[in-house]
Amino acid sequence: MKNGWRWVIGIVVGLVIVGFLWAGRSSRQAYRIARGGIEQRVELAQDRIDAVEEMAIAAVDLALELSAELPSQQAKADLVKQDIQEISDRLNEAAELRGDEAIDRLDQSIEAFNNALNTVEDASSEAENPVVKSTLDRIYGTLLAVQEQLTQFLITGKQ
């Protein structure tokens, strides 16, 4: 009988050890799966940041091209060009950064958009030439659309 209990205890201990090994293996698999999921989310988030930055840079470049059409004698034309160039510089800085730093830099560029929009709106209201007014209105529309898209991205990106 003493040998029987030894066999029973040995089998139970063996099954417990096998159970621990099996349970530990599934935890490692779950960890590896979770780690892969996090890496995918980070890649997707960075892809979204890159796409928003590219869109914003392209739109601001278009606004810069439109501002080149403004006559240099227009009093606010240089201010408009400077404000748009500042936005472009900030967006290019953001494009060089990754993750949260890029999002923070994009968030800071919203203030530059606000300044540029105010300058363009003032210049448009003071413009007497309909061609200049039309160009300023197109610049305003372009900048406003980019600002709204950027703001929407920042709102959804920080949640």
C-alpha cells in the first residue's frame, strides 16, 4: 500500500507540473499576441500622424503658391506669406518627430493657423482688387479646411 500512495502522489505532482507548464505557455502566447497588437496600434497611429502631416503640408504648400500670386504692393501680402511660411515650418518640424511629440507639435501649429486666418481675413476685407480678394478668399478656405481637419485629428488622436 505504501508503494501505491507514492505512485498516486507522484502522478498528481506530475499532472500539476504539466498543468503549470501548459498554463504558462498560454500566458506567453497571450503576451506575444498582445505585444504584437500594441506594435500594430502604434504603427497605425504613426501612419495616421504621417498622413495628416502630409495632407496639411500639401495644403499649406498650395496656400503658399496662392500667396505668391498676391501683388507685392498689397500691404498685408507679406504678412500673409510670413504667417503661411510659419505654419509650413511648424508642420515640417512635426513631420520630423514621432508619436506624441509630433502630435504636440501639430497641436501647437493650431495657434499659427489662427494667426494666419486672422491675417488673411483682415487682408481680404481691406482688399479693393477683386482678383486679390478672390485669391485671399481661396487661401482662407484652404487654411480653414486644413485647420479643421487637423483639429479633428487631434481631438480623436488624444482620446
